Amino acid sequence: MKEVLKDIQDGTFTKNWVAEYEAGLPNYNKFKQADLEHPIEKVGKELRAKMLAAQWRALADPGAGSRRRPHAVRLSRRHHHAVLRRAGGFGAEAHPGAP
């Protein structure tokens, strides 16, 4: 860590980064691709897909399982209102501007 800090403080890091950028980021892209191809990324992608599918099922059927809305799902305002309306979450009189 001390070497990294020294490189930052004396400008070596900046010089190396500018040279890397001007060369088209060959090392950066190589490391990035290696990270993307790591086995944990494949597992992570599969797990995220399963969690998202479970969250959408919970939204579609609020009576099943937990009644809490999943935190990771972000809906547009219009879609959110439609889901709540179908689930009986609020009536049109409570939110007259809702689509």
C-alpha cells in the first residue's frame, strides 16, 4: 500500500494511466475481461436471475409468502401503481393521478 501511495503522490500512477489510456487500454481491457470470465461471475449472474424471478413472482402474487415488497426491484411509477392496484394496495380515490 505504501508503494501505491508513493506512486500516486509522485505522479507515477498518473503517467502510467495516461500512457495506458493513450495506448487504447490494452492492460485494463485484459484484466476486465479476465474478471468477467471468472467462474464467480457466472454463478453471480445465475443467482441474480433467480432472485429477480422470485421477486417478480412475489409482486405478481402478493398473497403468497411474505407480504413485504422486495427491495431490489425497481419499477416505473406507472408499473408500480398498476401492480398495487391489481393487488388491492390502493384505490383510485386514494391516488387520483395514478395511471
